[in-house]
Amino acid sequence: MTIASATQQICFLVLSVTLVLGALGVVLLPSIVYSAFLLGGVFLSVAGLYLLLNASFVAAAQVLVYVGAVNVLILFAIMLVNKKETMAAIPGLPLRRVLSGGVCAGLLVLLLRVAFVTPWAVPGPEPVGEEATIRIGEHFFSDYLLPFELASVLLLMAMIGAIVLARRDVFSSDVITGEPADQGLLEKARTPLLIETPAPSPTAGPR
Amino acid sequence: MMLPFSAAEPIPLQAYLLLAAVLFCTGVWGLINSRNAVRVLMSIELMLNGVNINLMAFSSYLDGQLIRGQVFAIFVITVAAAEAAVGLAILLSLYRNRETVDMERFNLLRW
């Protein structure tokens, strides 16, 4: 895809502004649902930047995986845990925010100094352009074959792990004793240990 | 503006690096300061996207025919998807046990 430089710059500026404002909205907005939708906008802007960099396959993967899967997953999680709760105030929270903002600004200055001081070897070799998808396929099935296969194993492990973690009744009986020992051992009905309430009897020891 | 644009030049590499740095630092700030656990996961996704922009920019500007940065970016996307799935499953399990998503109350392993 070769488009004029001025068009590229306009697209880049629009995408950058969308990206930065969306990212700030994700971390600053009080409503978590707005944050999740803005996160989808951020992912779409990043996909647009990949298109500007002539990487159509990665842009498609970004839209499919991030917008289609991760963002929807986050929205589902928000719906599942969306209980109105007022977070208890913490002393020194504004100070903490300012301090961490300072640390992040310092990190930003450091990164920008590296980016602008390093003499990058531009213009580099001729970019691959439209053949990027073919090259990625060749990489995946030749020199990156082992990471490619390991990624499939990782995805399988993540899927099984997510199912085991999110279900309540995976283990219907204890492996050793045979007693019914599901994850209800950790459930809230039977967990005085996990909820921060004072111990019911004065004879109980300190936690 | 810090971007040294003129009308006829292509976009410099530093513009992408600047954008990625801003995105990464926003993610770090959100990761430190979020009270809501879902927002922490979103901040992690922001940081991963910042790193991906760096990889893609270097791949396009400096790597020529071997587009290793794009391959790395695809692996990062894969790992990020797995991380999001497991992280949200942990979050659901945690929410069932503690009935909150407040990060300040997840201190069972802290002290």
C-alpha cells in the first residue's frame, strides 16, 4: 500500500490523537464500562498504525484477537463482577498518584531520550511492503517453527487453566481421601479466613 | 509539537517510538494506580500494545526483507490473549471469594 506522504501524516496524526486520548481515558475515567469501550478504540487505532506500516496481516490479527476476543472478554468480566461498590478511601492516595505520575514521566523522558538520541540506521533496507504476509508464513514454518508450535501449546494450557480457575465444580472429590472437596472449600459460605471480619470467638488466635 | 514533520517527508521512526512510549507510560501509571482489578488488566494490555508498536516500527524501518518484528508482534499478541484469559479467570475466582474487585483488599499474600 503506497499512499502519499501527506495522507500518511494526516492518518498518523489522527490515529495518534485517538490512541493517546483513548489510553488516557482507559486509565482515568471513573466508569469501567467506558474504559473498556475506549480500550477497543485504542486497539483499533493500533491496528490502523499497523496498516500505515504496511503490515496488513498483523493489523488483521490485532483486530481479530484484541478487539474481537480480548476486549469482549474484558466486557464479559465487567458484566460478571459489576457490583456497585464504594471503594474505601485510602490515606495518601493523591500523593501516591502524583508520585507514580512523576515516576512514569521520568520513564517517559528516558524512553524519549533513547528514541531521539540514538542514531538509528534510517533509511534502512528496502521494506518488504505487500509481501509481508508471505514472509511471515515462511518465518512461521521455517526458523520460527518451534515458537509457533509452543504458542499452540501455550494457548491450550491457557484455555484449560482458565476453565479450571473459573469453574466452581471441577474437582468433585478429593484425589487422596475421596471426600467431596470441590472448590467450595474456598467459597464464601465457608471462609471466615478469607473475609476480613473479626474472629467470632475471643479465644481464636491472631490471624 | 515534537514531531519534525514537513509535508513531503515520510513519517519518521521517532514518531512511532514517541507514541509507543506515551502508550507504555500511560499503561504503567494505570497499572500502579488502578483500584479496579479489571482496569489493571486493561493497563497491561495498553503496555503490551505499546511494545508491539515499537516492534512493528523497527520491523518496518530497519529490518527490510526479514520482518522479524512482525513475527515477534504476532507472538506477543498470542501471549497477550492467553494472559487475558487466565487473568480474567483468576479475577472471577477472586471475586467469588472476596466479593470485591478492589486491588487494595487483595492483600492475602502481601503481609
